[in-house]
Amino acid sequence: MLIGNVALRLKELLEEKTAELGWEIVALEIMHDHVHLVLGTDPDVSPTQVMHALKGYTSRVLRQELPKLRTMPSLWTRSYWVSAEVIQRHIAEQKTRN
């Protein structure tokens, strides 16, 4: 489902929303059925807040713009995955860059 114009528009929406919220997209990969996203946020922003903001916004706009998505019961599931290992590796890499 996340291919072609849908994937391109999703990328634009994620970039818009994260910029609006003052977050930095470190890495983004849109697969056909899920998204890999590494974000830089303020430390007081929880993963739950991030997912709520991004999933809610992108679902609402994509469904408004693309009628074929309105027939789906939901665009996103409630699930998400946060990897402490990936976060730790990213922090370590940042330390070596300075």
C-alpha cells in the first residue's frame, strides 16, 4: 500500500509535521507495508506522543486526499517499535563525530 504516490506523499507529510513540531528526521525508509523512522526530538517527548502525532496527522491527510484509502478500516495499527540498541548506537556514533 505504501508505494508510488502514496509513499511520496507520506514522506512529504512526515517531513512537514516533524518540521512543524521541531523534530529532526535522522533516517526515513518507507517500505510497502511499514515505515522505518529515526527521529531527533526533545528529551521530554515520548515515543507515544511521536506516534500519536505522526500517525494521526498522516492518516487524516492521506485519507482526505486519496479516496481509495478511505475504504480501509484504519491506515495504521496502534503498534510501533522502539529499539534501545539502535538509539544507543546512534548516540555512540554522534560522540565519535565531534
